[in-house]
Amino acid sequence: MNLTNINTVRDILERHGFSFSKGLGQNFIINPDICPKIAEMGNAQAGYGVLEIGTGIGVLTAELAKRADKVCAVEIDTRLLPILEETLSDFDNIKIFNEDVMKCDLRKLISEEFQGLHTAVCANLPYYITSPVIMLLLESRLPIDSITVMVQKEAAQRLCAKVGTRDSGAITVGVNYYGTVKSLFNVSRGSFMPAPNVDSAVIRIDLHSEHRLSEEDEKFFFKVVKSGFSQRRKTAANAVSSLMGIPKEKVYSALKEVGLPETARIESLDMDQLIAFALELKGMC
Ligand code: SAM
């Protein structure tokens, strides 16, 4: 079944009485060039189990299943299940989990479903949970090799920004702490049904197998990073002190100990400075 043929897609959706949910970020890919590219650049290959987040009508799912040993896809919208039964009926290596990805036990899913396989994540992410999903995948320290996702262009720019620059955010620190991130290609809004108001881009994060910090230090580190960026116009000391409830004097001392001024802003600190500051502060708390 050609899931990038507009008439075929319209016919399936109509027969199943399906209407798009804006709230669930449902913009399905109809440009035939995109899904094979995501699959090929996203590690969908022999020896891999691929976790997909959000199937839509299965256009990317099918391309992943053609290449990888197994595909497990988490899809929240129950209305899509009968559609997927029809569109993916040719495959015997796809398993759909009708769940909210934010509540799904992904560690269990990976260990039970992808035994003996490497794991990669590939998705055209629902835009309303782009950062939370990426942070969840990273912070859970899941045994994943790579995360290849389509996101809105602005989100891609933030993800691929350099830590320590104005374009960076907490998510930039996250992806650069856990791995290396690369922008792969841009996708125009006309490639989707319905067309969104913005263009998109596909990025890939290759995850490090080792972590610089212990799990406990890492948790504290990301509390500091998230506090700093959630009030990024303030100085790092003001933001961290007010959101983490740490006396300002202590935060000033931590900054001083690692050679940073009291007026430092979180967005101007590079990865080494952020880590040094957080560890120093943790030692004082
Ligand atoms: N992969 C399909 C494609 O590219 O055409 C669909 C992508 S669409 C941008 C996002 C999909 O994620 C939708 O099918 C939507 O129902 C699903 N979704 C939205 N929120 C979700 C959540 N919290 N957990 C799992 N799936 C979700």
C-alpha cells in the first residue's frame, strides 16, 4: 500500500472516519522521499530493534520495518489502531503499543522486545512534546545507540546550537551531555498532511555509552541547568537560587570557586563550566 499517495491516504482516513487531532500534533508525512531517508540515516538495519514514537498511519513504521529486525511503535491515539492493522498487514515484525510515550515503561519494552539487538529510536515527533520526549529518552539512560527525529525547524536549531551561546537551551545541554548531535536535512511544510505552519528538520543524536557524572550528580546537574534556563534573563545565581531554594551566597561562592563571575548567565557557560559549577554547588548543599 502506498502511504504517500494522497488519494490512498484520503481513502483510508475517510473509510475509517478519521479526523486529524491538532492537539496530538498529527501531521502525517506524504512526501515519498522522507521516510526512507529517516530509516536509512537512523540505524534501521539488520541487528537493530527500532522504537518509533507516534505511528500516524504507519508511513515511517513501514520503512523502518523493511530494514530493521523489529519495530516497536508507541501510539497514543486508539483511533489509529484499526487503520494500522490495514496499512501494516504485510509486516510480521511490527508491534504497536497503544500508550502515551511519556508514561510508557520504555526500559522494560526495550529489554523484553529487543533482546540481542541494538536499539535505535526513529520518529516524526508530535511537536507539543518534542523536548520532554527527547529529555525523557536521554535522562532515563536507556540502552539506545541513536535517536533520529523530525522536529520543527526552530527546535532543531536549538538542539543543534553550541552550548555556551545565546541559541542554546536546557535541551542543548542535554543532547550534548548525553551524546553528539547532528542536523541531517530540512523538510518543507508541504511534505505533510495537513501542512503545518512551520518547516521541519531531521536531526540525529548518537549517544555516548559512558556518562561523565554519576546518576546522582547528573540529576543535580540537570536541576541546575533547567533552573538556569527557565529564567534565562536572570543571572544564573538568581535563577538557581530562587528555583532551587539555595541561599544566593552559596551560589555566589560556587561560581567564585570555579572562576566564574557572580553575574554569569547560564547560556554563556560551556559544558565544562556548567559541570564544574553544578558539582561545586552540590558539594555546598
Ligand atoms: N509517524 C507518522 C508520520 O510521520 O506520518 C505520524 C507523525 S505525527 C507528527 C505524531 C504522531 O504521534 C501522531 O500519530 C500522534 O497521534 C502521536 N502521538 C502524539 N502524542 C503522543 C504521545 N504522548 N505518545 C505516543 N504517541 C503520540
